[in-house]
Amino acid sequence: MSDLDALKKEILLAVTAANDAASLEDVRVSALGKKGRITEKMKTLGSLSPDERKSFGAAINVVKEEISAAIENRRSALAESIMTAQLEKERVDVTLSPRPGAEGRVHPTSQTIDEAIAIFASMGFSVARGPDIETDWNNFTALNMPPDHPARQMQDTFYLPSSGDQPTILRTQTSPVQVRTMMSQKPPIRIIAPGRTFRCDYDMTHTPMFHQVEGLVIDETTNMAHLKGCLMDFLRAFFGIADLPVRFRPSHFPFTEPSAEVDIGCSRKNGELKLGNYGDWLEILGCGMVHPNVLRNCGIDADRYQGFAFGMGVERLAMLKYGIPDLRTFFEADLRWLKHYGFVPLDIPNPAFA
């Protein structure tokens, strides 16, 4: 029995000394395998007398169970140790600052739209949106542009395959949102319609896809003076220049009458464009009183209701305010450009909101 105790002690020491799963398996095989030392001891039971076999058999079974339990406990401890080491290796300190250059930035187009929405919201405007794919009627005909109207040619329209009588297009302006609003709501109406628009053009100041913000007010009393006050307040708030000169020049649009183009004061001295009261002018947007034909096309009584509409390019506003020279860079997905011109989330750079 003393030999069995010594063997058990030796094997248990080997189990404790095993520092990985492979060496532990070697200990198990050498002790309990088909040719293991404990197995070999059990093979000697047949040569013993009945009394010796009973006593030795009980003792070796106890040793076998102790060794098996020790091996399983050591295997669990090794697995836990490996898992702990792996977790420690892969540990992430969530309190660390982000790595430089990994921060996200708000695109100038998104920032400009958000600023425009905030300013117009303070004037009581709500936001309306519509689909990018429109019918020819919503985009042109309802806006007082018959099929042979020259303004259709100026739009450089993307026409799409049509399954019905109405041609389908990518909208050239967000004016169809105004049409949809007038056809689904009763006056009074006061909305702005920001969104993507599409035209076949591409150079430093034109891209096939760009963004617009259009506005519409329809009620019984709104007049041209309200339009002028609204746009003057917006432009001065957006550019953060309290005395920014704003002038209205007579123009023509098929969907407004009378119509006007709006200029803001600037300077082009030494080839540098600077906004303010410097004696020169820069066109910024178009506007006018909604044409009675547009109201009638949308089911609104033109003898009772009137209102104004305006539209401006979002990227053009951003270029002027933030000094971005080329419109095409807005859509090139260059992270270096976005890091330079983009905005930190929740940062509000417009002094009008300070």
C-alpha cells in the first residue's frame, strides 16, 4: 500500500506541475491510459488472493478517483487561466480618449441645412419633404410650365423610364414638395422644403446632384413686403452680418408673379470675395409671389389666397459662408476635406445662434 501512496503522490505532483492542456493530457495518459501506471496496477488484481484483491481493489479505486478529480480540477483551472489572460490581452479601457483623426465630422451641407431649418423654424416654418423621383406634372406642369415651355430646357432634366402616361424624372428642384403640400393641405401654409435635386451639369459651380431649400407661404394676407422681410432676416441671420445689404431685382419665373432675384452686398477687391456693405453685389437666390395658375393647379382658390415662394442652393450658401471654392469637392468623399471644412457634432458655428 505504501507503493500505491507514493505513486498517487507522484502523479498528483505531476498534475499540479502541468502548466498547459497538452502536458496535463500527457500526465493523464501516463497515469490512467491503457498502459498507464494506475491501469497497470489494476491488472495485478487477478494474481491476488480474494481478501487482498478486495482490499487492494478498493484502495486503487480511491486513488484512481482522486487522480481523475485532480486532473479535471487542474484542467478547469488552466482553462480559466487562459480565458483570464485572453480577456486581459483584449481589454479595452473605455475611459481613454479617442485616437487622433478618428473623430466624425458633420458635412457642411448637413450643417447648412440644419442652420437654415433653425432660422426658418424661429419664423414659424415647418419642414416638408418629398420623393426624389417625381412626375413631370408635379415638377413642371403644376408649376405653370406647359410641355413646350422653354424653362423645361433650362433644367437639363434626367428623364427615367415611365410605365404610365406621366413621364417620370429625377426632380430638378424641391418645388414638387410645394405642389404636394398645397394639394394635401388647406391654407394657411408655411413650409420649407430642403432636399436633393438633380440636373445634367458638372463644373466648379454645378454638379449633377445638389441640395436646395425652398420656402412657401400661402394665406389670405401675405404680400411682397412679407417676402422681403423674411428673406432679409434669414440672410442676415445666416451669414451673421446684421447690416448685410439685400436688394431685390425684377426677374421672371413661370411659377411666380411678380418675380425677383435677390442679391447681397459683397466685395471682390483683389480677387477675394467678402460679404458685407462694400458696394458690390452677388446673386444669392430667387423668389416671388406664387402665380395664380399654380394655386389653381393645386386646387387652391386664387381669388381668396395668395403667398410667396423662394428657393436657394444649399451648397452655394455653404461655399459663401465657409469659403469653399469648388462645389465638386462637396461630393468627392475626401476625408481630409471633411476634416478641414466639417463641423464637430453639436458645435454651432453660426454667431446668430450664440
